[in-house]
Amino acid sequence: MLAQGYPTVAARDMEGVSAGFGMLRSYNLLPAFAHTTAITYLFRPEKTGKGLGTRILHCIEEEGKKSGIFVILAHISSLNEGSIRFHQKNGFFEAGRFRAVGKKKGIVFDTVWMEK
């Protein structure tokens, strides 16, 4: 658990090497938004596509529910089609989009807000 009381989950592979993590964090510090969090993941590229993200998401969701969390937001680069598909597959829907707000390696991209 993080100091703020939000769940975080780390995963290791069979050799004990860090494979990635997922965590909930505050979406907005005002008390009116206490039931809403944003989710963050980080996985080693070679560890994706093996169900690790789904297991971490489900664990985080269950822990979040125990803390009164019932809205989870994901803020995703439009270039990350795999993450968008992952979230859709796991019950998230696109709730908003900021157009042309990011630029990486000369490529302008949107950010997609997804909600569950």
C-alpha cells in the first residue's frame, strides 16, 4: 500500500526479476473525488501479453473497492493501442480525449481518458 492508502501491486517473474507494477493514485485531492482514482502501470516490454496486467488490475480493483474506490480512470497515449485494447477488454470505456497534447519523437498524439 502507498502512504495515501491506495493499493499498489508489484510482480516478479519466475526468476525473481521485477516484471512490472500497477498502482492506484489520487485523481483529485478534493474530498468530493475520494472515490475516484487513476491507475498507473509499468511493465517490462517482454512481459506484456501474458496476463500479468489483467491479474494486477483485478487485484488492484479488489483492494480499491475495500477502500471505497468505485471509479478508476486510465490516461493513455493514443499511440499506445495495446493499452487502449487492454483497458477496453477489461471493462473500461473511452470517456474523453485531449487532442494533439503530446509529442514524442516528433509524433504528435492525443491522450485518451478511459473510465471503469
